[in-house]
Amino acid sequence: MKHFRNALVVLTCATSLSFGCVGEATPRPELSHPKSFKECVAAGGAVLKSYPAQCVTSDGMRFVEDVERPRAGRACRDLCGNGTCEEVVCMAVGCPCAESWASCPADCKE
């Protein structure tokens, strides 16, 4: 009976060690980290409802969607040549463009 118990202990230890060795010998797949918003979405990242949209990976990496913004023309009105030097102007759309001696010498004298 004593020999049977010793054999059982040795067999159990050998089995445990063999599973441990097999686990170590199995190569792990390389984890690929996304490098863009599209890759993050493809990898199953959480897409936030924001503008522009953001994607967050499980480990906290954040990617922002590239959004092409339309290029508008000049927002200010060019009044150079009206006889008034527009040095101090508002910053809203439709306000006169700021003038200086360098940008509008006809209106702004030194």
C-alpha cells in the first residue's frame, strides 16, 4: 500500500509537470495593437458617440476618426481701399478683415 501511494504521488507530480512544460512550450500569438481609428474599430474597440468619433481599445488606447473639414473661403470682408484703416475688428463671419500699414497701405498711413 505504501508503494502504491508513493507511485501515485510520483505519477501526479509527473503529470502536473508535463502539463506545465507543454503550456510553456506553446507559442503565444503576437498581440497586434491598432495604429489607426479604422484598425481600432476592426479589432472590436468601443466607438464613442462623439464628433469626430473616437475608438477606445480594451487597454485604453484612444484613436480619433479623421474627418475632412470643408475649407471655407475667407470669413472676413476685405475693405482695403475704403479710406478707413480697419485696425480693430470683430472676429465673427462677415466682419472687416484687420488692416495694417503692411496689409493695406492705401488706408493705413504710418
